[in-house]
Amino acid sequence: MNQRMYALGSKRSVIREIFEFGKKRAAEVGAENVFDFSLGNPSVNPPAIVTETLEDLLKTKDSAALHGYTSAQGDFSVRKAIADYIAATHGVKTDPDLIYMTCGAAASLTITLSAICNAGDEVIAFAPFFTEYRVFTETAGAKLVPLMSDPDTFQIDFALLEKAVNEKTAAVLVNSPNNPSGVVYNEDTIRKLSALLGEKSRQYGRPIYIVTDEPYRELVYGGVKVPYLTKYYRNTFVCYSYSKSLSLPGERIGYIFVCPEMEDAKKLYLAVCGAGRALGYVCAPALFQKLIARCQGAVSDVSVYEKNRDTLLSALRGYGFTCVQPDGAFYLFVKSPEADANAFCERAKKYGLLLVPGDDFGCEGYVRIAYCVSPDMIARALPAFGQLAAEYRG
């Protein structure tokens, strides 16, 4: 057998391990006594247009038209609807023939990295970062290079980045709003990043790509804006998913958008098509391609997440915990009161609290709390957080 694949299969991601533990524990002590903050699984219902569109589509009598294969890169009318929406919303150039439909953001990232990386290449990611970035990068034959962010803001540390970029750097991964910190990169950060990578690309005589991972783009609070990367840097791949914006994580639908102004855009799109073919990601789910074509611009009720964030953040800070302000996504990245975040998470289990240690996110000494749960669960969990904090104070 392939020993690397065995290793990946025999040890699930830490997030999934805790999620599975939570299900088992709930069966033992009752679901009401387990406060599972492990998985980024949207709790808010999809917007009404999603259900209405799905019901309408299912009335179709022509099974082949509804459930049959689309073009390998996705149905053209769907890709055009997405291209038109991006152009109208963000004021950037688009082309439906530079959009590739995928099975969610994980497929988008895996395909894109496989399309642009060769053996020995490096891909930079800013810690904290989504745990699977290392798996996706290594599957593409490259090496992930983690860089710590500014610990006070979790914005990019440009001094570290300038030292890290070299002739082997193929791409920089950007995730804003960020999983697990909830931090949003502001326009100034994006301009600095674009200028630095443009300069380094010229220096090394090869493009250094930005691969932007955007499942949380619409989940922002307080009027915060998320810059659209192709406006600032032409060598950008946008990897998008509808999992969070439409509350459809299990349906696995998203896309890759290759910036039309990218150097050799058409060739790179063909490399994306080739990577999708090689990895077996041809023809994303047909039914949900047709659904999202009609739901462009729709978003689930993110005000629920915002209230959850405010309630939980205020309480945790009141208990003495430290957390950088999250302006998007639905996570808090909280500093552990002891250096070993794994030990902290084990102690939290005594109170029914299931938290994810930050080690696999590239940041030791932190824990992730996914607050995409019911407001009722957060209210019931607050006393447990208070008891946990009191134990450390004692």
C-alpha cells in the first residue's frame, strides 16, 4: 500500500477526531451535556431561495437534463452566471471559460495547487491556517512553508514573508476571512502583499501566484469589507465554496476562477482542467451546479453568527481569556491559559466543552472555538467556560 495514504487514513484530522468523540460522548451522557465547538458546520438554514429553487428543479421530468453529466469543467450557463455575478459585484474582468466548477473549496485548492506546483516547489501559508493545507500542498508534490502572523493582530508579518520568498516559491495561500482566527485582511495588507509578490516575481523571473481560499467571504460583521484579490494582483486563483454562504457544506459545490489578466491565463486554466482530470474531479454535482446558478448573491442569515460571536467573545474576555477580534467567519482563536493547548482541551472536556487545539493550525498555545452553533447552546455553555476559567485562576 501507499504508506503516506495509509498514514492520512489511519489518523483523521484533529477536528474530525474531536467531532467523532463528541458524537460518542453525547450518546453516553446526553447531547444536552456536550458543548461541541469543533466542526465548522453551519447551523443557520440556507436562504429561502435555495429550498425554493431545489424544489423547482426537482420537478424536472428530464432526468438526464437534471442529473446527467455536465461538461468536465462545469455547465457553461452556470459558469456564465458566476462570471457575470463576480464582474457586477466586484468590478473585475471575468470570463466563464476561466471558471472551473468543483466539489467545494477543498477540491478547488487541491486542483489549483496540483496545476501550478512541481516537485521541489514551496507554498507559503500564514499561521494560523486551515489544517488540511499541508495535505493539499504535499499531494501536489510541493512543500508547505508556514509563516507566523503578527500575534497581536494575525495580519501578515511582511518582514518574515520577504525573507521566506525565494526562487522555489510557487504560491502564497491567502484565507480571509481566516479559519481559524476569523481575521480579515484589510486593503492595506492586500496592497502590500501584491507589491511584494510582484517585486519577487520580477526578481526570480517567474510568477508567484496567490491562491485565495474564500469559503467565508460573505461572513463578515460590522460593515467590514473583504478585498477581491484579482483587483490587486493579476496572478491570482480564486478558490470559492458555497458551503458557508448558502449553508450547503455537505453538497460540495464551489469553483476556481482564474484571473483573465494572469500571465498565460488560458494555459493555466488548461492546467487546472488537467489537474481536475488527473485527480478525478471532473463534473461537479450537476444538480447543485444548476441550483447555485439561480442563487447568486443569496446569503444565509449571518446575523445569527454575529450575535453568537458577540455573546461568546464578551463572556470569554470577561472570564479572563485572550482573543484577537474576529471580523469574519465563525471562529474564535483563543489563547490557551497554559502552554500546552492539548492539555487545556483535555481539561475542558471535564466540563463538556469540545475545543480544537491550535497545533495543527500552525499555532501552538491556542484553541479554536467554532461558534456556528445554536444561540441556545452558547448560552448553556457559558457557565462551563466560567468553571474552566475559575479552575485556572484557582
